[in-house]
Amino acid sequence: MSEWWSNIPAFERIFWYFAIPFTVLFSIQAILTLLGVGGGGEFDVDDGSGMGDFDGDDGGGFQDGGSFPVFTIKNFIIFFTVFGWTGIAATNSGLNNVVTVILAVLLGLIVMFIVAGIFYFMSRMTESGNISLRNAVNNYGEVYLTIPGKRSGMGKVQMKIQGSIREVDAMTDDNKISTGSTVKIIDIINDSILLVERIKD
């Protein structure tokens, strides 16, 4: 084993450093998904308020108002797995270093966006088929991501809808509403965005 490793060119080793650990992580992720653990981003959490079924995010993604979830832990694992193996294959095919890096990055990004897109649209289809935001009107929630004032942007509200805790895009006609504030849902915008007002203390 040590002889095999010592015979690998230094440049190719860089890709092995990515390929091996991220392939292990990808395999664990795939197994957990097949077992139904963390595959859909839903975790059963009880905070003592009787509100379970927390709808968590996709493992640390930077998401803005329901935008396409690209920068998540799962997507990074996919990217570096593809990046590593593509680099190894390209190096063994005799491609020069620059072409190898470019090819590895491009294929990593392509596969990452494809997988992210699949999960994104599947989650949207699931949400639209199971949850009616009209059931949220006149209910209360807590601001999860700050909501800009005067409908100048979207934040997120965490609330219980049809027995599950959901994080839903929200806007307000009030001034900015900070994270942690209690709000009341007064209407639905475009069938997908909550219109909320601050509950005065």
C-alpha cells in the first residue's frame, strides 16, 4: 500500500486527498438518505411547546428567501467527490495539470447543480402538494430570518402549519422585524409568501 502511494505523482495525490474522505462522506450520506435519516431535511424536534416536526434546512445552506439552495454541506460533499475522482481520471489520461483542474472543477459544479436542482424541485413539489399556506392565516409564528420593512425584501417565519413546523418566506408592511419576534400571519402573497405583522409586546 505504501509503495503504491509513493508511486503516485505529487499532483495526482492532491485529488486523492479529496476523493477518499469525500467519497466516504458521500457514501454515509447516501446510506442515511436511503434509511430516511436527514434525506429530506426534516427532524423531529420537541422544544416543549408541543411543536414537533421541525423542518430544518439542508445542512447549513445559505438560502435567501427560497432561492436555489447551492451552498450546502451536502452539495459541497458532492462537488469535492466528483472533483477528486475527475482529477484522478484526467491525470491518468495524460491531461496536463491546468486542463485537469479546470475539468475537475467544471464536472464537480455540473453534478452539484444537477443534484441540488433535483432535490430543490422535489422539495417544492412535496411542499406544494402537502401544505396549504391559507391554513396559516390568523395564526402566529416566530421570525427565523429578519424580515425587511415595507415589503422591500423577504425573511423567514417559523410556524406550525398542519401539524408541522415550517420555515416559510415572509414579508411585512411594517418596519423591519428582527429575528425572534412574534408575528401574526394576516394574508398570503402569490400563494407562497406570508404577509405578517409584528405582535406588540
